[in-house]
Amino acid sequence: MTSENKQKKTLPAGPLAILAAALLWSMAGLLIKYLDWPPLAIASARSLLASLVFLAFFRKRLWVRPNAVTWLSGLALMLTQVLFVVANKLTTATNAIMLQYTAPVFVVLIGVFFYQARPKRREIVALVWAMAGVALFFAERLDAGGMAGNLIAVFTGLTFAAVFVLNSRPECQVPAALLIGQIGTFLIGLPQLLLLAPGSWNSRSLPAILILGFFQLGLAYILFQVGIRRTRPLNASLLAIVEPLMSPVWVFLVLNEKPGLLALAGAAVIISAVVYLNTSKIAPAESVNSRTRY
């Protein structure tokens, strides 16, 4: 068998791994809402379980002395994970995931303000486009909790963008940053986790938290890391769009949570803006979701 034939046979494995990871990620909103736990307790337990998966997979690559960029990346990931869970408890799953999905647009802004990068015309168009989508989310009539959830979700887009930018730095030790993020998330939510009533650990909560930690976060990240090595960055970015598309579907099918019409319109605008941004010629480090996930 020639090397060309081998490449043809192994090529689909990469995109399939990316697709599987995106489907697992898309279950976060459903499982977080399904779990009748405080948000910090959920974030803590999920990261504890996911860290066990990462320890088993990365092994020696984790045992390094983290530099400043690695610590900052871990901190940004920790904030993203904690705030994402909180946002899901306060607003709809659609709002939480779609407002976080503005991260690639915030990457452009970080480049402008911190790296004096001159944005390209395509990036400016995508930025304005995405912000119009965000405005549609906030135009929806919401109670105080829903509005707070939306604001937190937007902030997760910013912290997630920081993860992208920091992880693209050559000195960033990505596996170590990932573990730092999990340990930090675990410690932040540990007080709430320890204060859970004994009855909280039941036949409803245990399967949900195990799936969240081991599969939705842990296995999904491993699948993505395997897939990204065998998939073009642009293709990986577009396949990852399955996550925000499917997240509201799962919540609607299981919990009958229905996003408003303006939220659906905003979701369509944001997704189209990100697709437009990613269909330009981009380097692997600049692609959406190319190095890590919340």
C-alpha cells in the first residue's frame, strides 16, 4: 500500500474525532441544567474528573515548570470554565454557548489592543457582524438573572479568547496550562462541593457529573487533540460549529427549554460571522478552538 493510499484511508479519522468532540462539548448546557447542584460545585467536580483523564493521557508532558504564559493561560481557562457553568444556570443554554462563541472576535480585539495588530477588512466586518448578533441577545426581554447570565456569557467569550491567544504563544506549555485550569476550577468550587447535602449525590446527579467530567470535558478534549493533528485548521474550525448548533437542540429535546426568536436570530448572526472570519486563510494557531477548550 502506497503512502498516498494510507493517507487517504486515515484522513477521515481526524474530522470524525473533531466531530465527536464537538458533539460531546455540545452536551454541557443540558447536563449543567439537568444537575440540581450549585454552579461552582458542578464546575469543581467536573474539573476534578477531567483532570484525571488529562493525567492519564498527557503523563510526562504535564511535569514541567510552568512559565508565566502557561500560568496565565491556565488562569484564563479556569475563569472560562467557572463562568460558563454559572452562565448556564442563569440564562438559556443557547445564550450561554452562543455568547461565548464570540471568542474569535475578541481574539481580533486582543490583537489590536495588546499586540498593536492592524485588523484586516474581513476581521472588522466579522467583528461588527458578531456584535450585532450579541445585541440581538440583549434585546430579548429577560429578567435580572437572565441579563446577568448574558453578561457573564459575554465575559466568557473574552476569557476564552485570552486562552486562544496565550496558547498560540510558542512558550505556552499547553498540557500544563490545561491541568492548571482544571485544578484552579476544582479549588474555586470546592467549598460548594463540600457543602452539598448527602442527598445531592443520587442516581440523577452521579451519572450526569460523571459524563460531564470524564466524557464531555475530558474525552472531548483528547478527541480534539487527536483530531486536530489530522485535520486542516479551517476544517476543524467549521466542524466545531456543531457544538453551538447542537447545544440548544439537546436542551430543547430533554428539558423543553426554548430560546426566544431574537436569541435564535442572534445565534445565526454570530455563527455566520465566525464562519466568515474563519474562511479566510489562517494559520493553525489562529484557528478557532485549535489548541484548547473550556
